[in-house]
Amino acid sequence: MRTYRIVFCTSVLLPLLASVALAQQTPEPEKGPLVKVQVIVSRYEQLPAGERKTSSLPFTLLATANGDKLSVRTGTQVPILTQGPADKVSFQYIDVGTSIDCTVRTAANGRYNVILMIQDRSTLDKPATLGAGDNAVTQPILRNFTYTNAILLRDGESKQFVSASDKGAGDLVKIDVAINVEK
């Protein structure tokens, strides 16, 4: 009976102790502080007397400042009419919406390196009309805005990341970014 207990304890406890010892030797991945990144994508109509805000899309991302990449994808699909073989009508669906890829790294002097890739695709309010009469078809006009860059920010700091004119729509796109370290 005693031999049975020794064999049982050896076969059960030794692997358990070995796994605990290995877990203590395996270092945890490097963790940085938790940072809230706020991105606001705004569109402005350009007027002779200035500009008027037409839309503002806020995004809040929670990231660890260790260089890991995080992503947000929002939007829908828009059908685009296409001609198939033998004049067969079909649709191709195009993604519209906002995509954000974000990486945050701890930098020197209490700052954080925020690397953003932003793509904003949308349709214009006025669709295009193709053809005439009974054969007229309306198709959405798609606009695309893509920007990638890095910016150094301190805890609580906010900056305008980019301001760019949209030649096709005639409006202005502005992107603001802010970070706050979670305590």
C-alpha cells in the first residue's frame, strides 16, 4: 500500500511541481501603462466666410503602451451596380466607414509615441446618374481619405493630427488625437 502511495504522489505531484517551477522561470510579456487614445475625425464644409462642421466621429481606444497594434473597423457595405456577361446585372459591395490601426509606445521624457493609420471611406450625399431616360441608373460616389503618421504626446495632451482638403467633395477633413494614461 505504501508503494502505491509513493508511486501515486510521484506521478501526480512531480509534474505539477515541474509546471509551477517552469511558470516561475517564464518571464511575463513586457507591459506598459494603459493609455486611452481618443481620435476624432471631423469634416467641415468650406464656405467663403469660413468653415462649418458637417460631421464628427469620435473613437476611443484603450491600448497598452508596449508597441502592440490594435484596430477598429466600423461601417457598412454599399452596393455598386456592375454589368456581368451578356448584360447580366450584378452588384459589387464596397466597404465604407472608418478603419483605425493604432500602436502606442512609451517614449522618453514622459511622452508616448502614438502611431495611427486612419482610413475613412464614405459616399457623397449626391449620387451620380449614369445614362438617360428609362435606362438612367444612380450610383454612389465614393470618397476615400487615408493618413498614416506618428505623433509624440504627453499624458492629457491633445493635438490636431492632420488637416486636409478633399478635392472631390470640396470639404476639409481634420483629425484630432488625445491620450490619457489610465491610473
